Amino acid sequence: MTETPNADTTGAQNPGRTDASQLTAVYPEIAGKVAVVTGAARGMGAAFAAGLATRGVHVVGADINEEQMTATADEITASLAADSLTATPGRVIGARVDVTDADDHESLAQVALNEFGRIDFWINNAGIFPFALVDDISPEQIAAVLDVNVHGVLFGAQAAARHMEPGSAIVNMSSVSALRVRRGRGAYCTSKAAVAHLTESLAVELGDKGIRVNSIAPGYIDTEMTRWVREDPAALAHALDAVPLHRLGSPEEVFGPLLFLLSDSARYVTGHSISVDGGSRHV
């Protein structure tokens, strides 16, 4: 699952959750860089945009819901302005993108170039999470999930690569579902497995341009899209039993690996998928 933050599940349901300030290392070399984040109006993407801006990265947050994206960008900007600990935050602006449209990605790249003059990082975060048992997966559902979750990653990487310089980085959001089958998520699992393999192909070919491409595979993360787990005691118990650390992860715990993959500390890392799943891929 690669989904979006909402309620806190600290305490008995999510013991051991850690504050973001204790999770992320400082990578001063990323300050002043420019990032594009898709699916950034809420959830994980919004957390990524805010976290990067806190560290001095200029961010173009993009979403199909332009109104919500603009509101999110404004909220992040206001929060950074009020935070006395953030010395020189990056700017955050909102833009609209339909990730299923290749031309929209190119237009999004132009927004970043016109506003900031460069593109250093591109995070393909947008995704959908449909449910249907195998017998009930419709042509429309499989087409939609592949269009958003796979084509959206490909088109984003293509647009980014056209404008990136050597040393830039692309990060795609895969999922632990690329490695483990979940009942009722056949279309989703298929799409995320495709993202993992597409990441490897992109890494091989874009390596010729000095561009690194990696993916992150989150597991059960405390987000809006996993609300159904939190609201169903039996489902929550089953989920926590399937995680060796016996808690849900937080969006901040996904942001930490993202920050590493964008940094110079990962400058010889490409074509990899980092699982952020509390060990659930082994169960």
C-alpha cells in the first residue's frame, strides 16, 4: 500500500511510533534542489512535499484535484512560515496533473522549469487502490489501475528524464503488494509488481544519462487509504499479526528512505526497491 496519512494510531494499536524529527537524517546537499511530487494533494504525497520543503527543497506538488492541491501547498507554506526551526524552507507550489496523460506530465515539467529553472527529483507517488476478487475484476478496473499506477509512473519518468541533468533522481512508489498477494487486490498487486520491474528497466536505461531510479515499497502505513483496517478490529488484529514489528508504519517512516534515495548518500544506488513494511513481506 502506498497511501495517505490521516489519524494517529499511537498507543496500543500502534506502539513504538516515532516522531518524524527523530527519523530523518540531515542531507544539506539537497537544499536548493527542485522536486516534483505527484499525488501530493493529501496523504503520503503531501507529507513528502512538506518534508522536502522543510529541508530547503523547492517543490511542485501535483494532483488531479487542483483545488485541493493548491490548498495543500498553501497549508504547507503557512506551516513552514510559522516554524521558527526551519531556517530556509523551500517554496511549494501546486499544479494539476492527470497522470494517465503523457502530455500532462510534460506540462508539469514545464511548470517546474518555468518556476524554478530545473528538475532534480521526481517522485511518482500518485496511485489508486481498488478492491475486487479475481472473478469480479472488470476490464474497466484493470485498465484504470494500470493506467494510473503503471502508465503514470512511465509517463512521469519520461517527462522527468527529458529535463534532468546527471546526478538527478527518480523515485517510484511500489508496494509490499508487489511481493505478496492480498485477497481482493489482484489488480493493485499486479500494477505494483509492474512498477517494481519498470523501475529496474528505467534504472538501466536512464543510467546512461546519469539519472538514478529507485522505488519504495511500503506496507501497512497509517493513512487514509488504510482507514478500513483501523476501523475494523478484526482486520487490524490480522494486519498487526502479519507485521513482525506489530504496528502500522507512519508516513514519516516512508519519508526517511525517500530522503536517503534522493541524497548524495545514495549516489551509487539505482534499480532497487526499498521495502518499508515492518518485515511483513517475510510473513
